[in-house]
Amino acid sequence: QLAGLAVIAFGLWLRFGGVMADFASDKRSPEYFFMGLYVLVGTGALMTAVGFFGCCGAARESQCLIGSFFACLLVIFAAEVTAGVFAFVGKKVAIQEAQKIYEDIYDDYMKNPAGKVNSTIYHYHSALQCCGKGNMEQQMGLPCPENIQKASNCLVEIQNIIDANLHLVGIVGIAIAGTTIFGMIFSMVLCCAIRNTRDMI
């Protein structure tokens, strides 16, 4: 149950908190990346529910409930592996989508610097701690953050941030998958122990 709640909190933090929330709030958000996070949050919710029923099955010494707990853990394990593969395979696409969002905002700003996109591009620059797309000519006239000493390439920063977040997803996924495997092993051991005890009686 605790692992499930941790997965939910982690998935929601990646989706609605931090720098990635800036892309999520945009209409042209990188859906391919966020679909993996939705699977992660759904898996966490399922883990929490399954953990509760697993506790009930162990307390009541019910083979049926413990067997169902094992089957649900197997489904959760498959979902975790799917989410992990989906995130890593789709990394390149997610980076390209996120970079395309920034390039569209950058082009909109260049066409109309006085429009609403002025605050939008500044928000991105502040969140990413970058300015423009690399060279000094592309930084001229842009609303860059005042507190950064050297303005870095926003396209590079986007790639770095998505890479870092995906590594976090991978680490959490491996940790939870390990917990799930132990849960499946212990549930089968408990189920066999209950059956042997009843056969002896």
C-alpha cells in the first residue's frame, strides 16, 4: 500500500509539479511522455487497492483472496514493465515534442513580441533557466531571466530535463517492480502454507 501511494505521489509530482508542469499546461504538451506517467499513476492506485485486499486475505487466511492478490500483482508487474518500456522507447519522441513546443512559442514571440506569448516564453526561460536556442543572435531581444549568469540553449535544457525525469521513472519503476516480485513470492508461500495447514487438519 505504501509503495502504491509512493508511486501515485511520484507520478503526480512529475505530471503537475516541477518544470514538466509547464509543458503539461500547454495545449501542445508532449502527450507521449505523459501517457507513461498516467500508466504509472494508475498502477500506483491499483497497487494501493490490491495491497488492502492482500492484507484482508492474509488476516482471514483466505486462499482465494491471496491467489487473487498474486494475480493482481502479476498484472501490476506487467503494467510497470510496460510503462518503463513505453517511457524509454518514447524518450526521443517526447524530447522532440517538448522542443517543438518551445520552438513554436519562440516563433510566435518573434512574430509578435508584444503579444501574450511574451509572458509565456519568459515563464519557460525562468523554469528552464535558459534563453533562446543557443547563439547570441537568437537571444537578442528575448525576455531572459535576470538571475542567470550564462544563458544556455533551451532545446538542450529540455532534453536534459526529460532525460533526468525518465531516469527517475526508471529507478522508481525498478524499485517497485522488485517489491512486486517479493510480494508475489511471499503471497504464494503464504497460500501454500495455508493449504498445507488445512490439509493437516
